[in-house]
Amino acid sequence: MTSTIENNFGAIILAAGRGKRMQAKSTNKVVLSLADKPLILHSIHTLEAMHFKTIVVVVGFAKASVQNVLKDSRVLFAEQKKRLGTAHALKSALAVLPSEITDVLVIQGDDSAFYKEDIIMKLAEKHKASDAALTMLTIDVVNPHGLGRIVRDASGEVVSIIEEKDATSKERALNEINPACYLFQVDFLKKYLPTVKKSPITGEYYLTSLIHIAMEHHEKLATVQAGAMPWRGVNTKEELAEAERLHKILVAQ
């Protein structure tokens, strides 16, 4: 059964990054094939099936390759002319988002191919029921190496998202991670996106900063814990091959 999203909910797919580890020179990694279909089209087709009226795709590196793959899709394009991080990319998308959109799903074009309608609906339902400024998906992975860990207090509330390099040995043992799938109130983004600070190390503006900003300003933060759902971020050729194997397993079930 197809799930239909609310009319005032939009979606933004971030697909501007260079993908240096994939070593692609003239194509964006989101157009690489997974199960005989470009990665990004898996996400687009899911969102279209749910009747998201507005889907914004942020393009940048090798933008023509992304636009060509999506030429038959009903999407809006926003260009991130200087690739200054995920928060900066989201700011580019807000500039073309229709004014009637009150809440927006934000996903990454290279790691969202395995999201199904049911998990996006759970996120939307939790977001609306809790009247959260920000609702985020969390998942459990067997090997969380290199990923940000979700730290909760004794009552189960999220208190921090800690990057591996900053984590204690106890925090590194956590398996609940942030796969970068969010639902935001647009008003929250308009208020706080301009306050995101540039990383002194990379010079980029990160989407994860909004989670910490929400906590600091006592904005309502909600989570949907999806447990060990199928998921695979694709940053290397090896990870793409792993995603292909995972897809075949799921199809065979």
C-alpha cells in the first residue's frame, strides 16, 4: 500500500558533493548504478510514490550528470556553486523551496537508496505528533567505524551526537548512529541555518550542527529508532559493491 505524505511536506536531496574517494571525474557518484538504476533514482522514485509534491535536488559537482538522469523526474534543482558543506547545501535548497512547504525531509543522494516508504512515514508521523523542530532517524549498525554515535541519557533522550574522533572508548562502543535522514520545520531552518558556524578544520558548514543548535536552544528534538534496518552509505567503490550485495539479499528475501 502506497503511503501519501502531507501536502505541506517537501523533500530535499543533497547531491552536490564531489565524492573524492570514488575518484569520479565527470560524473557525480549519485548517478552510479545500484541494481541497474542510478543511486539517486531509488530515492526519487520512493518520494514520488509517496506524492511529495516538491522535491528539490541540490547539484554542484558534475551537475549535468545528475540533471540528465533526472530529466524525466518532477524535481526542482538548486545549485550549490561553492561546495561549503551540507548545511550550506541546504541553504541553497531553501532558496527555491515553495513558500507553502512548512516541513522538509532532508536526505543524502548517496546513502538513501534503501529508505522505504514505511520508515519515511514513521519519521513524518513522529515529527507531526511531537511538533518537533527537528526529527531524525537513527539506526543500529554492526560496525559503526567512522560514523557519528548517538549518545542518550538514562531516560533515553538524545544528549549528544559525537564524532568518532572525539568519542571516548565507551562512546565508540555504541552502535546507534546518525545516517543523516532528517525532517525539519522550515521555520526552524530559516531561523538557525544562518547561525551554523564554519568548521575551523575543513572550512565547511555541517548539517549536524543543527542538532546541537536545537539542543542548545531547547528546541524540540525527536528521533525515530529504526534499529538494524538495511542501510549503506556509498563513498567508495567497495561500499558500492557492498550496497549491490545488500540489495540482492533484500530482493531474494
